[in-house]
Amino acid sequence: MNMLGLRGSYRNTKVTTRLTWIEEKILEKLLGNASLTLLYQSNVHKRCTLEMTKKCSLQGSTMTIVYLEQEVVGVFMLEDFPDKDSKKTSTCAWFSFERNKISSGISALVLNTLVKVNSTSLQMSSISGLTLIVYPSKEGLYLNEAVIKNLELNVKQSQYLECEIFRVDGIKNNPGFIKKMVTARQHRGKFLSTLRAYRPYADLVSEVRILLVGPVGSGKSSFVNSVKSSFQGRLTRQAIVGSDKSSITTQYKVYSIKDEKNKETLPFMLCDSMGLEDEKEAGLCTDDIPHILKGCVPDRYQFNPREPIKLKHFTYAASPPLKDRIHCVAFVLDINSVDTLSDKMVAKLKKIRKDVVDCGVGCVALLTNVSDYDEVLDNNLVNMTENMTSLNQVQNVRNMLNIPVANILMVSNYASERMLEPLKDVLIFAALQQMLRAADDALEDLPLEDTASDDGSFNNSSHIKNEGKLGEVKRREMS
Amino acid sequence: MEEALKGRTLFDQAWPLRWKLPSVAALGQNLRPDRFQNFKRTVLALPLDSSMAMRTRLTWEQEKYLRNYFGEKKFCLLYKASVQEFAGQNLLYKCQDQGPTMVVVYSEKYVIGVYLQEGFQENKVSTTLFTIQETGLSPCALGPCLPLSLFRYEETSDFFILLDKKTVTISSEIRKVLRLPSLSGDTFIQECEAFRCDELLDERKTRGIVGLCSNLLDALRNYKPYGDLVHQTRILLLGPIGAGKSSFVNSVKSVFKGSITHQASVGCDRNGISDKYRTYSIMSKNDSGPLPFVLCDSLGLSENEGLHTDDICHILKGHTPDRYQFDFRKPITPNHPNYIHDPLLKDRIHCVVFVFDINSFNQLSCELVAKIKQIRRDLIKHGILHLALLTHVDSLTWITKGDLLDIYSCNPVKVKLGVFHRLFGFALSDILVVSNYDSEWQLDPVKNMLILSALKEILYTANGFLEDLPLNK
């Protein structure tokens, strides 16, 4: 065979990245759960673009990283690395971080970018005006003003310490996926701010109560833990989850949600209930639902599948105040089981739905165990995608429970993961936001006497303040 | 720092079978919304060849055979013939000057490889041939060879690969050593892959792990029980005899002390060494008082002679004094001289950890499994949060120290966690894995990382319990 002879001497240097282990992990996280494989390193391999293309072409997605004294600049390229003397347009993620301070944050943008390789340089130019040029033979780096500004770089250097190019594995070959992954953290922050600032409609109540109801094992308690985890920024396990012959959750539990930043409770609560089962006298009694909706059931009430709630069980008044009622019901269903629910289960769900409507409570459906969770929302993480809204499961839920598609929500609970993911947080926050909107719609739609009976007079602001105080006491009791 | 705890290996990558061609991609979104408000939309077309995966055919087990023989390596795929063309020049382009390199070819039935100690370079390098079969790896040392000579035809060669012809040729003598059948002629190859062989636990990673452990230690030393409701969180360890409960206590103590300690008795006595109720405080290295959590060790669980179920209730409620001598026939009663009659919150158990040996939990008797499940249901009823801790993960077949770095991604561990999840019903994220210190004389940062990470999850779970307490308790 006709192979080129080996040229150049072997430099006795190990091929090892300059990234710290932590930096490597965080960069891999930036693109989902990527894996980086070092292909080219300027201090080991020949300092020319030909060597770059020899090592990096036909490898799939790549990430080029340039090390300066204090900072690192990088560009992830979704398309294959170009051959020498050619160019390629690709979705790219541009990023920078301070060396050894990556935990304090990465600046990152997703831009359509033209990547060119000629005999002396590797050039990346985004259509929006960012330009980065690597001159390997002289270890030179050019960054134009737009790069420095948008990636928040402090200095403009012409000499770099090292240039490394990695292959990036384990990601979807889809520009939308890249955009979602890179921007998920930002969107998470937006949702978080919105939820922190949320106030129930007209401050009629200090906290909205959201009831989770659904079959055994559909993920109700998992959703509670997932919401708590998303707000805490780490995995929490307050609602006991697992699998057993019957419902793990046998008590009515009202969970307040704490904001990790402010250490305050947020103005909504999740109410967890016993799971529904096919058989009569098993699982949650559907006759218990109206009592729960009206706010007659106290926190930690022990459900009895064979005996529905009787009013004499409690010291509560027959007509509890608005703040103790349920303001939104979420039917929690495993997306993988929606199409195979038994007729008895469907009948139970429909009965509950009727009670919910009769009580004037807001209503959503929450589909759990969504494996393609990165495809639920569009590339701007604003709306659900048509691919998801047209799923059989969504249509079935819409027909079964008469819930509009916009209120059929999808999440992937934290059940087997050990780390949080910004995109999962976004889905959880988005679902929560829809629940709060449904609750507000219901509060807005309340008959005037329902609001007046609590306050004496709807327009009496002093009563609203009193309501606030009672809510404060209640909140302190809960925490 | 939690992000650093988990990564994924090449083996775990799940390449999507579907990909979509977006008609319009609204690019230009950035993390700071003020910029690029006038960005234009662009139509993108994705070339088909981008859907081909640079992914190795090697299974996790095959990589493990390779590591057992060539050392703890991470195999970084550099060249794959079906993606980058069956051409020797392309392999050379990808592999030159990459350090230790391994080339693997796959025929219909066999995996055959070449390990080049110093990689592709101008000089002769130490060369080892091998095959990987069901029974393991069969090596054949060739001695110093010119790398190029392995990829061209020479009549006198014992071994060569011709990529453009997709054949590998092996002499009958070498075939015998490699335990290949003595067929004559060339063997057709379906695929060829080449890897750089990096150190799995290099200095860079070790430094990162040490830094991570340091951060974890600081976080745990600064841990505070929720709302300062108690001065010390109390963690009860429950589990079958020999599961490693006391060993875990010693491991935690060792990590915080900075050297190996064996204060909690550990042994292999048939009835289990831990026959007393012990509450162990943990001292920090600088001896600035005990840390704000206590590990409570108890008699092991068994079908008949282990910890009495009623004794568990007493421990949970805080009635059982330190050093109480258990009697499996007779639980503690209020008549006991040291019985705590009116326990406070600080005397109660705030989190329970079920401890099992990862190798033997699936050999427990049906009666014991049922007993443990019932204990768990009782805990659920009383709202006591609990986790599972699987010990001795490093003694699991195939697991070596390098695997501890990303232990939850290792195939054998995944299988075990799945079995445990189905047997006992714990959520997968509630099952923790550690490797206790048993025979070592010195601490190891990778083991420390597992122990500290598990302890952090346990303490956060205890805080969840304290946060959820009703006011009147």
C-alpha cells in the first residue's frame, strides 16, 4: 500500500488536556451529558492547520478551546470540522470562562457560524458579527470587538498558551437541541424569577393550593420532590417515593415550597394524595375528593380506602375559608400508561373531573416519565412543540378529561438521576406556571359571594390585610 | 460541585436513532437577552454523514478485559474506518503522535487488536497483539515493531492489517498463541477502530477529586441541622448482619479524622459484632468539637435472632440509651434503668439508612426481605425519611478503583441497582453506593469522595425530615 511516511520527530509530551477535571465536567454538562475526547493539542501536534484537519475532520461535532493567561475561549461546532482550504456553516456554541473559576459562570451564545480553514488559519465568524481566528503556526489568536464584548472577556491578547480540539460525543445532532441545552440555564433563571414574583389573583389568598391526584405510581410524590429539588438547586427527598404493591403515599400531605435564594416559602403549596387504584375500596376514595377540594381535609389526614371521609372526623367548619380550598387540581398520569388505563380507572378520573368542575377549581393534566423531555418545548423554550401536543397520549387525555391541550403538561421527574438538569427544571417550572395560571383563572371566575363570604366585603382592604396575616401564621406553622 | 460527581463514559452514550431537519432555525439566542435583537433567521441543511456515530463497538466488559491487562486506561476513540474511510493514511493522520495507541479490528466472529506502547511514531515501539473472546483476553507480545509495518504487506510478516482490502492476516503460529482457529488465508474485517490509551486516573483527575473532597469536607463540617432544631442530626443504620454498617461508621470517622480508624467494632462473627446500640459522634481533624451529626449503629437484622422490631420503634422514638445491650428475644422496656422516658426531638432518629452489601443483598431469605419491607412501610407511615446504602462496591466483579470515579455509570452497578430497586422498592436516586475502608492503611481520595457524597445526601435527607415536622412534635 502507498502510505505516507511518518514525518517530524515525536515530541515527548503527553496528550493531556489543560482543562481541570471540574472544567471538563461543567463543559460536558453545558451540552447535555456530552463526553469530550481530545483530538488535537497544539503543544504536542504540529502547529499547522493541515495537522488540525488531519486529526479533526470526519469526527462529528468538535469543540475548539483556546487558552489565554486568565481566560479560556471556546467554540463548539455541531457540524464536522472542515477539511483544509474549505469552509462550513454550522450551529456553534461560543463560550468563555475564567480559568480555574468556571463555577462562577460560563458566558455562552448559540450562533450560526461560518468556519473556514486555510493554509495559515482557522477562522470562525458568526453572521451576527463575532470573529475568532486561530493562527497555529505563531500561536496567535484574533478576537474582534464583538467577541470580547459578548463573551465578557477582559483582555485582548494576540498570543495563546494552547489550542485544543475535542470531539464531542453523546449529544443529539440537532441545532435545536444545542440551543436548548446552552440556553436552558438562562431560561431556568427567568422562570424562577417569574415564580418568585407570583402573587395569587387579586391576592384573594396568600397561597395557592395545587392538588395532585392520579393512579398509584404515576409520579405524584416524585413531582413534589422534583419541584422542591428544582427550587433548592439540589436533589431533595422530602416526599417518600418508591414502589410497592399499593400506594406509598397514604396520607394527605400539604407541602410548602422553599426558595433556596430567599429562604422564604413561595405562595403556592402542593397537596399530595393517596394513589388511585382500579378496584373499589382500594386507593383513594373518589368520594373523598369533594371534601379535599373544599378544604375540609387537614394536613396529614390518614386516608382509608374502605371508608370515605365524614365531616365529624374534623374540627373544621363545614365551609372552610377560601385559603384552605384547593385552587387547582393536577391529574398526574404516567405518559407510558395513559393509553392502557383500565375502564374503571378512567371512570374514577372522570368522576373526579366532574367534582373539580362542580367546585369551580382549575384543572390541568401532568404527564410524567417523558423520556424525550428535551423535545417538549420549542427551541426558544416558550411553547410546547407540535410533535408533543399531537401525541396520542395527549389527545387521549384531552378526550378523556376534556382538558385543553395547553393545560396538558409534560415533565420528567427526578427519580433516577443524581444531578439536576436545567432543562428538566425548565419543564417543571413551566408546568408549575401553567398550574398557577389555571388556579388564577378559577379564582377570577369565583362567584362574588365566594370571595365576599371570606372577607365580609370584597372591597374592604383591611380584610385583605387580615387575610395576609392569617396566611403568614399559616405559613409559619407549615414550615 | 455536584455536577462534578457525575459524568458519562463513551459506553453510556445513547445515539439518537432519529434526527430532524428543521425548516427554519431561529438561531442567535444568547444567555443575555439584550443582544442580537435583529438577528435574522437562517435555513439550515444538515449533511447526512453527520448522523454517523463515532462510537466504539467495544462493550464495557471488553474494555474491562483490556484494562485488566494493559492497566487502568481510558480508551479514546480517534479513528473509525466506517466513518473515516478504510484507508491506512487516514488512520495514520488520526493516530500519529497521540501517545499509547491501540488498534482493534472486528471480524464476523473475533475482536483482534494491536497495542502500541509508545504509539504511532517513526521508531520501533513495543507491540502486543491480542484477541478478546468470551473467555477473556489472549495476548501475544511481538516485541519492538515499526508501527507502519503492521499496515502493509510483507511476505515474512506474522501479522498485518490491510485496511483498503479490509483484511487482517495472521500467521498460524500467532493464531495459536491468540487462541484463534488455525484457518489459512486472510480474515475479512467489518470494522477497524483506533484509540489513544489515556491514564484513567491521571494527575489532573486526582487533583480534581482531592479538591472536590476538600469542598465536600468543608460543606459537611459547616452542615447545620434544619432550623437548628437539634444540635446533632441522628442517623440510624439498619441492615442485615455483615452488611457493613459499622464499617461505614469507621469509614466516615476515618475520612474526617484524616487517617484510618477502627473505633466501631467490625467482624465476621456469625451473630454479628454490633450487639450494642452505639451512637457515634464524628470528630473533625482539628478537634474543634464533634460534628453536628451522629451515626447510630445497632444489632443486625436477621430472620430470627437479629434486631427486634419493637426495639426499632424504641430507637426511632429516642427511648434507647447509648450502649444499650440488645437481646433479640426481649426488646427494651421502660423498666430498664437507662430507658429514656420522655425523649426530645434531639433523642429521636431523623433519618434511617438501610445498609446492604452490594454482593449479597439478593441472597437474603424471603423472610428477611419481607421483614425489611415491613420496616420500610412502618417508616413511611411515620414519615421518617430513609435511604439505601450499598457497600463494598469495589468488590463487585469487574469493578476497579478507576470505576469509582463514575460508579453509577458502570454496567455491573447499574444492574445491581436495578435488582435492588425491584426487590425493595427504593427509587433509584435513593440508592447510594460506597466502598468502605476495610483492609487499607491509607485514605484514598476516590473512596473519600464516594463516602462524603453519600453522607451529604443522608444529611440533606435528614434535614428534609426536620423541615417537615408538624408543629406539635
